Amino acid sequence: MVKIALTGGDGMVGSRIIELLQDKIQFIPILQKHMDITDKNKVASVLNSIDFDIFLHLAAFTNVDAAENNKKTANGVNVLGTQNIFEIVTHKKKKMIYISTGFVFDGNNPPYSEKSIPRPISIYGETKYQGEQLLNNEAMIIRFDYPYRNEFKLKKDFVRGIITALTEGKKLSMVTDSLITPTFVDDIAFGLKYLIDHYSPEVFHLVGQNSVSPFEAGTSIAKIAKLDSSLISGISYEQYFKGRAKRPQFAHIISIKNKFIKMKSFEEGLQILYHN
Ligand SMILES: NC(=O)c1ccc[n+]([C@@H]2O[C@H](COP(=O)([O-])OP(=O)(O)OC[C@H]3O[C@@H](n4cnc5c(N)ncnc54)[C@H](OP(=O)(O)O)[C@@H]3O)[C@@H](O)[C@H]2O)c1
């Protein structure tokens, strides 16, 4: 069985990957309380004390808005933390997979494939892209966009956030002139399994089959969860993100390399979550 050490194994995406693949992969989760990735000496001592075939690096400073005012911390975790891990993994002559994001793109020139040139427009996107660059084409990079999954108590994904708000009868303003590419986390896990078995140090996108506006996403969610879609009103991208971290406006992310797993459309993913 392949042995995979990983950071972020208790996060929203990592915990589901472990749940779905633990019969096929031996996971060695390394939690923040045992190894803060910004602590170079700690990273060296922990990684040198364990044996693994591949290091899967999921941990990140993921709060996009908070990153704008905490540039040093975001940089410490997403850039220096990645550097600390990469150095030891390379020294041990092991493989590395770095999880990245569609937020490395500017959103002005869709669609974005593995061949598109990143141009981040937020601190979060910038630090994740610097994390990609320091790997120097010697690690696999997997990007996805707007992951959603079955219920995860510790952190709400965007689908869960909308459901909670609508269930509480809250009014929501959702952007009409923008695109996101929602990605079902189970598809990420099974795509990742294929990529682990066919490892190559390149960039891959594991993204949902279609892109939708946040407003369309909200109304689809309300419909499937039988909630009141009249609580959702439209708002422009400019208005919504005024004073906040910029998100890529047209994050229509595609893959020209994924011939190995059929990623679900947003509607298909929601059907599985709400009718199974
Ligand atoms: N969520 C999204 O919308 C999205 C979209 C595209 C790509 N991604 C990428 O997918 C990956 C996983 O995202 P996620 O949403 O699952 O993340 P998450 O739920 O926010 O979890 C982040 C993980 O990173 C760990 N972490 C943070 N700082 C750390 C540090 N200094 N040392 C060690 N561990 C640290 C956290 O540990 P604690 O639990 O102890 O805090 C947690 O396990 C990230 O690389 C992210 O950039 C996410």
C-alpha cells in the first residue's frame, strides 16, 4: 500500500480524502498541533522521523479575506511553510503533491486550463502561487475551485453556508456577473487517487464539469434543498466585493489533461448530496 504523509488532514478537503481513500492508501496525517509548518526545525525533525512515499501538502492559510490584512501570516504558512516541507521532501528524494487553487488566476480571461498563466489578484492567491513556483516543476500541483462535500462540522463549504443562511430565513445577495467552478470533493479524492498511481510532477486541474454564477449556484441549492429562493437577490461583482479581497471574476476553470475521471456538474453533485 502506498504511504502518504499529509498536512491539512483534518481540514475540509483533507478529511474527506482520508475518509474515501483510507482502504487503498496508508495515510499518515500530520496535524498542526504536532507540526506547525512555519517552524522549519520542527518540519525537519518530524519529516525526518517518518517514512512515506508521497507527501501531500494540503495545509494552508485559507481565509481569503483575512489574508489581505495578515499578509505576513499568509506568506508564512502558504509560502515559507511549503518551502520548509519541500526542502525536506526533496532531500529525502520523495515525491510531493501540492494542493493549489483557481484563485491563482485573475478571472479576466476565461477559461483557465493547466496551460493558462496565473496572475493572482489577492494575497491568498499570490501566496498560493508563490508556493507553486518554489516547487520548481519538481512536484505535482493540483488545483481545484470552490470545493463542496457532505456535511463537515468544523468548516462550512459555500454550499453549506448558503443552506444554513436560507434555513435561518436570512436574505442573501449573490453575484450575477461572475463565474465559479464548484467541485465535488469526492471527485477530487478519486481523481487524486488516479494521479497518485500515475504520478508526474506537472500541474493538473480537478474541477467540476461546469461553471455557474454564484446567483445561479444559490438558486440551484435552494431548489434542491427545498428552501426559499426568493430570499436570494442579485448583486454585481463590483458591489459585492467592495472593500474585500478580490476573487477572480470569471473563474471558469477547465482541464485539458483530465481524461481519467469524469467530474460531476454542480447539479449532479447537489443531487448526490441531497437525494442519497
Ligand atoms: N476551501 C476552498 O475553497 C479551496 C479552494 C481551492 C483550493 N483549496 C486548497 O485546498 C487545500 C485545503 O483547503 P481546505 O478548505 O480543506 O482547508 P481548511 O479546512 O481551511 O484547513 C486548513 C488546514 O491547514 C492546517 N494549517 C493551517 N495553518 C497551518 C500551519 N501553520 N501548520 C500546519 N497546518 C496548518 C489547518 O490546521 P488546523 O485545523 O489545526 O487549523 C487545517 O488542517 C488548501 O491548500 C487550499 O488552498 C481550497
